[in-house]
Amino acid sequence: MDKGETIPLKKVTDYLYEIPREDPMRVPGRIYCSAAMLDQVRGEGGLAQVRNVAHLPGIVGYSLAMPDIHWGYGFPIGGVAATDPAAGGVVSPGGVGYDINCGVRALTTALEADEVRGKLERMVQAMFRHIPTGVGSAGAIAKVSSKELDRVMRQGARWAVGQGYGQAGDLEHTEEGGCLEGADPSVVSERARERGRAQLGTLGSGNHFGEIDVVEEIFHEDAAAEFGLHANQIVVQIHTGSRGFGHQVCDDYLKVMARAVRRYHLDLPDRQLACAPVESEEGRRYLGAMACAANYAWANRQTIMALAERALLEALGASPRELGLRLLYDVCHNIAKLEDHDVDGEQRRLCVHRKGATRAYPPRNVKNPWRVGQPVLVPGDMGSESFICVGQEASLAATFGSSCHGAGRVMSRRAATRRFRGRDLIGEMRRQGVLVMAKDRGTVAEEMSEAYKNVGDVVEVMHQAGLSLKVARLRPLAVIKG
Amino acid sequence: MTVEERREPGGEGFEPVDHTADVALRIWAADLEGLFRQAALGLVSFLTDPEQVSAVERHELRIEGIDLEELLVAWLGELLYRFETEQFLLADCRRLRIERQGTAYLLEATVHGERFDPRRHPGGTEIKAATYHGLRILPGETGAYEVTVVLDT
């Protein structure tokens, strides 16, 4: 397999490289990264995937990758691709991924770092007790009936608010108001429903986490003030998605798409890119099912936020007012959405795939209530810093309003496990000032910080390229993992 | 969980292989049935310690695929589904048959295993799905089968 070492790359700016178009690519590829990251980017297959995505029918502009690019299925992680449905543009489940609407929510608190000193152990233990984590985690809330699940699929985060998890105001601070239009429960399989019924309010495993952080540095005073962030403040982050429900929707529709590829005679370089025209029966069904999974994920994160609040209130013996937990914002980073974008001076409705990429809308946008631009949440890996950034005007023309989503792995799970064998990782992290509670110690080894790119380098590229600006840097104090 | 290589008499087995983003399993066997059996055992070894799983209950499974690759993805998908919805962990498959039907394939199996019990079964890596990435099931040079399947975690 050509991993990309031989793919020609042309430098466009210090932070942008281009793969020139060659037949049968329909558009060129473009990768945001620094010169220092280039060797690593070339080494591991993401570039070949950027090139493969450029073959998709109806793709507009460029096949894009953010600096946290790494190898994925079909699409690279960090990939962005927009297709034009009116020109035969396709939707590809591989451009969304198995964890539909995997995303992050950041919560601000009224607590300062000094106030939680000596209480962190209790806080993280309470979170670990209240929020189920790990393989097959279930049972955070009563298993919902199939009928109730229909409402979850249609309403998203609003369903959770209706059940008493959080407040109506939270919806305004959630991408798409926590509910993607077009959800059609009738095209979701019985299997997806079964997998989803018991998993609402659970974190899962892998790179998902719940985290207590402290704001260590403010870069953009104006945006920080609007986001309600200041130095030494305690912030909580939740990173998870649509659990088994979304995984099953993806699995189901990869099968449907494999047949659609034959039916529409689509010529694709990788089976994992299986797709169908947006304007086809298969395309419409997938988008209807995907929206259900996206809404499930928003209901999940909304529920987990409320569980985290209960846990912290209990651990601190504080009143809700003293804790002051508020939703800053919730973003999804695995999704395909129909969005209006300017293409060659003309407004067109495009199907924007973001697979490991975050929407980064500038201030003036109708979908963005923020005066300064939309918050872009970029969590680091376990034990390392995270960033909160703000979307900029330049992202609209350059990346269909997108920015990076995280750190991106550089070391396989097995290599990480070998590297850290025999080390007391939880003890090491504790000495570095990070409390870790995990169901499985193996997960801790796999998720060690050294297995990832430096998230600071990733957000710096986006900052320098002007797609999203750094607002605040967060340092983790305590983490719960699967 | 640290998944170890496993070799069985009769020249079949599986081993985990390096993969940056996720985990992958290389599986080999003398025939297709052995290959699918090893794939199932390999999958379970990511979910928990397979040594701790006993054969106390039994299920009859029937899986279809338009080709062998889809059949393998569907087979592993079925086991993941049973794990998430019924907490069923496979200990072994005592009967497994793959039959060609026109251009498609049918797999029938009797699987044995038990319910996940967090007190006895250590939690491992959550697997979202078996993927089609680079998935090709081909007879090797000696007529034996080999495949590498990437699992999304």
C-alpha cells in the first residue's frame, strides 16, 4: 500500500501544502501543517487518504486535512470534504466515521483552582461513580423504551433537558441547538436501537474522557470574556459520542453503500469510501439515520453533563450556585451536514463532511450566537493540555468553516502498551499533578500523552493560518477514562 | 488489555498487529471456517481476558454477506452486537459452516460463551466495529487463508 511517502506536495504557505490534482482526482488535496510536522504526516498514510477522498463524485474545492491528520478509514482523521448534491455530490459514511457526532462539551464553573485543592480526589471519584465508563458501559439512566428512543433521535439534547438533565439555555450553547434536522427514526435498524437503548449517559472507552481542568493561560481577552473564561478557573470537559447506536448506524449503512456503489457505477479507490449521491434513496436514508445518531450523541453529552453536575455537587457539598456549572459550548467533530457555502461567488448548499474536524464559524454567521465567533474546543490527549479557540472569517473560504479537533495519534496502541510496560503510569501522572481514574489500566497505557501529537502544535497551525485563534489553554487536574 | 498472540495446533491462530489509529488482527487458518473462528476468538481477546470466559450458554447464528469480506465484517459485527445488547462473550464456536450461495455467502455457527461479569471479566478495549480497510480474504500460497482486519476502537 502506498502510504504517501511518494505523493508530491507543493508548498502553498508556511502552513499549507497541496497535493496537485492528477487524473482521476476531481480536485487537488490540501493539508494544513507546519514544516516540522511534514515528515510525520508523510509517514503514516493520511496523505494517500486525502488523495483518495479527492476522487469522490461532486467534491467541491479541495480534499482538505487539518494538522491533526492521521490515518483513518477511507477518510483521514482530520479530513474535511464538501460535495455538491446538485452536481451528483455524494455522502459517505466513511467521511463521518463510526462514532457519529463524537464531540466535546466544555463547562465553566464558578470555582477557582485554590478552592478545589485537596478536594480533587473526591471530585473525580464522584464523577467516576456517577458516569459509567469502559467497555460495554450501561445503566447511567433507566434503559429507554423503543418509543422513547424515537424521541431521543428526533429531539437530541432537548430530549435530555425534558427529562431534567440540564436546562433549556444549554441548547443555545450547543452546535445546531443540539438537534440536527432531518432525523428519520424509520430508517434506523432494530439493531442500532437495541445497542442504543441502555447506553445513554455513558462515556465508553478509548480516547473518550471526562476531565477537570484549570485555565492556565488566556490568549484572547475579548473572546475569553465572552466565553466566561478567566485564568485559574476550573473547567470541565466531556468527550464522547453516539456509543453503540452510532457505530451500528455506520455499520448498517456501509453495507447499503457497498450496494449503492455497484448500482450507481461509482469508481472508488477504497471500499471504505463507499457512498451514494446525496440526492438518492440511499443517500437520503443515510443522512436521516445519521441525524438520529447525531441527536443521540447530543442527548448523551447533555445527560452526562447533568451527571457530572450531580457528582460535583455531592463531592463538594456545594449549592448549584456555588458550583456555577454552565455550558460554554458543545461541538461535534464527526459529522456530515448540509450547509450553505459560497462557491465561486455563488451560494450553494453543500454536504460538508467533517471527520475529526470542528466547525469554526466566524462572528457574522447566522448559526453562531457569539459576537466573537464560535468556540472551537480542541481537547488534548489524556494528561496533556487542551485549547479553547475561536472561529475566524478565513475558515469559511478556506475550509468550509472548519478547524482541527484534537491531537492525533502518532503511536499505535500496541506500541504505546509496549513502551509503557511495567511503568506505574497512574502514579507518574499523579506526580505530574493529574489524577486518573480508569476502568482498565491498559487504556491508560494506550492513551498516554507520548502516543499523540502535541496539541499545542496543532492549534498553532490553525492560529497561524487564521482559521481559528487560540483563546485559552487548559491544564488537566483529574481525568476519568474507560 | 494486552492481547497476546495465540497459535493453535492445526496451523491456525491470530496476532495483534501495529496500527496507528486503532487495533488490527492478523488471522490465519487452513480453511475459511478456521479463519472465521480465529477472528471471533481474536475479537474477544480485545474485549476481555478470553481465559476467563466459560462456555455456559449457546446461541445459533446465521450471517450473510455479498462477499467473504462483508461476511467477516458482519460476523464480527454480530458478536459485538451480542456483547453490547446481551453482554454475551464468546468462549468458542463448536460448529461453524460457510456455504457459497450463488455469488453470496452464508455462515451458520453454534457459539458458546457466557454473560460479561465485571467481577470476573476484566474490561478491555471497546471495539466500535470491524472495518473494511484493506480487507482481502485470499488463499495464501500454501492454500491456507490469511487476513488482517482493522478494528475501530
